[in-house]
Amino acid sequence: MAEVRIEGLTKYFGDTCAVNQLNLVVNDGDLVVLLGPSGCGKTTTMRCVAGLERPTYGDIYIGETRVNDLEPRERDVALVFQSYALYPHFTAFDNIAYPLRLRKTPKDEIERRVRDVAEMLGITHTLERPPGLCSGGEQQRIALGRAIVREPVVFLMDEPLSNIDALLRVYMRAEIKRLQHELGTTMIYVTHDQVEGMTMADQIAVMNQGTLQQLGTPTEIYDMPANNFVARFVGSTPMNFIPGALQKENGKTVHKSDQFVIPVSTEMADRAAELCPGGVCTLGVRPEEIRFSMDDEGTNQARVFLLEPLGSETILDIEKEGLLLKVKDVAATQVREGDVLSLSFNRFHLFDDETGAAIR
Amino acid sequence: MAQTEARETAATETVPLPVEMAVQEGRFNLRKLLVVIVLYLAAFWTLVPMYWVAISSIKSLRDLAHIPPRFFPTDPRLDAWVTIFERRILENVYNSLVVATLATIICLIISVPAAYAATRMRLPFKFVAIVVGLMGLVALLPPIASAIPLFLLGSDLGIIDEKYTLIILYTVLNTAFAVWVLRGTFMDVPMDVEEAALMDGDTRFGAVRRILLPLIFPSLFSIAILLFIFNWNEYIIALYFVNSMKTMTLPIAIQAQIPQHELDWGVVSAAGTIAVFPVLVAAFTLQRFLVRGLTFGVASGQ
């Protein structure tokens, strides 16, 4: 068990900067998800922790040890690959036993520990088979077993669920989280799937273009995105963005766009005056934070042009003068396509157009 | 299990007629008939000379000289075989075996790490391209082009007519080819699997030995067989570097059976049969490996 500390990590491949000045502390026993689109440097960061890549600059500590110059085998870190990377010429048993054999563990202990892990993962029946004869889900568990069996100080997971079908994925992510809780081992989990990140993480580190955008609990990331990238990336129905500018109207500050006039609280207006003197900013609001009424009064009116029933809820696609908004409503919605709604904006964020940073 | 049984029965069946093979799912298929006929012709074309050599070694002089040629000996005899063994052909077989085997093994010991480095290490692309390209060039060079300079070098060093000289030369001449083919084979094995071994606590050397090499063993084996056959058949270099019975390999020994006067075809044929034998055995027992090895490295896109 150990914490992982990444200080000023920078990694170049030739002239390409994959990771830029990354600082991140993963507390002992935490499950931290590195979340970001492909090419954002999350896998490179993880491979640097694993020892498969050497940082160009910066330091990585596991516990109190600086591991920059240590080989992977000296770091006591286990990695589950996206492709599972099982050894096709070994049986499942030998796959799981391999790390123990390398550590010269006594034979009967290997036998016992492999069987224990297999039982924990429900793959006892596959042990005598080569991985090629196991299903995708079983291969996944064998790969997990190989990582768990040697009780490493840190688990690294590189998109381990992206190759199995959607249904199994929902179960496996809960299972990995449960395992991590039971074992209490620090875990760094890389994914581009924000739902996976939200459901599993103690802390999420959102990355883009090699830099850390925000580090926080899933709730913090969702409710208080640090910038418009995080706001856009997190949330299964994406956040709505309304470009515009802050103006004074009748002594009150409003966010005025081509389509809407949205009142802004004095508190927020004060912060905006300080942080974004020009006042040019984009308003971001989550689909569930837009309220609406069917009466055709009020300033902010718009027409529904499409309904997307999702079973548990319905997404209303609303259009006004070229701006598209998505609004969440209950499954049994009264709204029909073509209806005109009057909108009010419950909780929203303002993002400085120049920097993209949230104003708060 | 069912697969191996099917393969065994197929192997023990008699050769089917082209017309039989052309019937597919109960329907006659003209295209297939043509394909089978062409294949039969190709097999015939290849096998008849071998049959001819083998049969000539037990023919009497009358049969050998008979016109039109006789496909079956009327009066088989073993005179030629007695003669060839009297001329100590087994010593030549021994020389060939030693030279071909050692050259193959040393060549693999050199080319496996070289090919590994060329595929796995993050070397500048240009560097790899130049080195591997140059090596490919050596492989494409006709051996006769290098034979004379090599001979001059060898005689200056005083290492003509030594088995180890042949071993060194064969190793050098085959390394380029071996690296070339092995490189393709290594590229077929995903990097992940090796990295998994590193993460599991293995050293790089251990990962190669325990994971990579076992995975490519079939290709490695077939490359070894190919190299062995190249070495076994090599003639041009040996012609320059062999001076005595001490180093004489089979191809040179066969040629030595052709005297100035009075050529005994029976003896030459017997020597030829001996030379073909190990190659045939290798090809038949390992044909599954051989076919896979040749395509395994090349068609990595599949």
C-alpha cells in the first residue's frame, strides 16, 4: 500500500509533448481515474508510473521512493492492459501464477493463492484452459487475477473494460471497484469513458492535451467544472453552452445572448467583474438544470423540435435561432414536438471565453 | 483432437484423382479441376527429376544408356552405392552436417537479438532502415560476387580449407536473411504481451525467453530449417574454400564424382540421392511449420 506522487511530469515523444507539467497525488488506498479523450496523455502518464516509459522531466514517487530510475519489476506495480495481454501459450492457471513463479514463491503457496484469486473472481472453471478458449469476460478476469495475485502496492488499469460488451462492462466496473475497496490497494484507472470514471472514482483527474484540467471527486467534477473542457467532457447528456456577454439591465447583471437573457446573481456578477472584466463569457447549463413551463409568457421562449425518449427519462431537443439545447424531462413528458416552452435556468456556470476557465 | 485425426487419415489415404478432388459439396467444379490439374503437373515437374536421380543410382549400365530412357530399372543393382560408400561419402555427409548445423545455430544466436533490437527498441527509424536495408542488400548479392574477394581474404589469413571458415562464412551470409524474416515474425507479437511480463516482474531477457520465443517457436523452427537447407546445399563458397577430404561438403563431393574421363552416372546419382534425403525428410516432417513460417513473418497484415 502506498501513495503515488507525480511531480512536474513531462513526456516528449520526439517533438510531440504527450504530458505537460503534470502534478498529481494519489492518496494511499484511493481509486483515481485518469479521464480524457484519446491522445490526452492519460495512458502515457500511467505508463510512466508503470515504468514502461521514462519521463522526460519530473519525478514519480511510489510511497517515499523516487521510482524514475527503477525497472518495472522493481516497482511492485501491477498493470492490466486494454488487450489483457495474456500469455497465449500458458493456461489460465499459469498466467495467474506467472508473477508468483518469478518471485520464487513456494509451489503449494502458488497453488493456494491462484485458487483463492480464481475463486474470488469466479474463474475457477477456466484455470486449466488456455486464454484463447475463454470468453472475453473470463479473459478480463484472468488478467485481473494476474494483477491481484501478487498483492502489489499499486494497481494500474489501462481501459480494461473497453473490449467487453456493454452489459458486462456495467457489472465489471462495479466488481473492480468492489475489489479495490476490499483489497484497499491504491489504483490508477485510465479511461475515456466518463460514465466509467464517474461511477468508479474516488477522485477523477480530467486531462486534455497533456495537461491536467481538474482533479476532484466525481461530484465536484460534475457540479463545479473548472473550465469549459471539463464541463463539456463530463456528463452523459452534454452540458448546453450559450455564448454571450454580461450586461447591466435595470441595475441587475444579466447574461445576454442572441437568444436569451438570463439573470445572474449579484455574487456571481461580482466575481465575473473581477475575473472577466470584458464580460464576454459563455453560459453553461446542464440539461437537468433547465426548468420549463408550457405557458407562453416570459422572455426566454423556444420551440421543441425533437423528443428523445430514453425510457427512464426524455431528452427534449430545443432550438432557438440556431442554438440547440438539450433539456431533461421525466419519461412521461407532457411536451410534444412543436410546443413552445418558456425556459428558466436554475443552476449554471459562466466560462471566460478567452481562457475557458470557470468564473466562480 | 478431431482435427489431428482428420489430418492423419488424410495423410494415409492414397492420392485422389483430379476428377475426384474437383467434386465439391456433391457438385462438379471445373475451376477446381483445372487448379488441381495444374498442381498435379507442378508436383510431377518437381518430383520426376528426384525420382530419376534415385532410380538411376540402382540402374545397370545398360539401363542407364538405354534409348528411349527406362523409367523402371530392368536389372537393379547396388554397385554404385557400394562405390560411393567406398569413396567415404559418409565423411562428406558428416562435414556437411557439422557445417550446416553449427552455421545455422550460430546464425540464429546472432540474428534473433539483432531482429529483436530492430523491432522492439525505439531506435531512430532511419538508423534501422539503413542497417536492415544494407543487410538485405548483402542477402541479395549473388554469392559468386563475394566468393573471390572472400577467398583472397581467406588465403591471406591462412584459413582456407577449414570447417570453421565455412561455418563463419555461411553464418555471415545468412544473417541478413534471417534478421529480415525474424523481424517480420517479431512484429507479429504484440508489444503488450512482453510488457505484461515486465510488469509481472520479469527482466527483459526473461520476457523474451519465457514469453516471446515460445510464442514464435514454430516460425523460429522453420527459419532454422530453411537456413539449414541453404547451408546444406551451398556450393559456390565451398568450391573456393574446400581443398581436401577434411572439409569437403556433400555438394563438392558430388561434383568430385565426375572424373575427367568415363563418367559413372550411377555413382553421381547415388551421391545426389544422399544429398536430397535429409532435405526431403526435413521438408516432409516439418511441412506444417515450414508453410506457416514462410507466411507468418511476411503477411503480418492478416
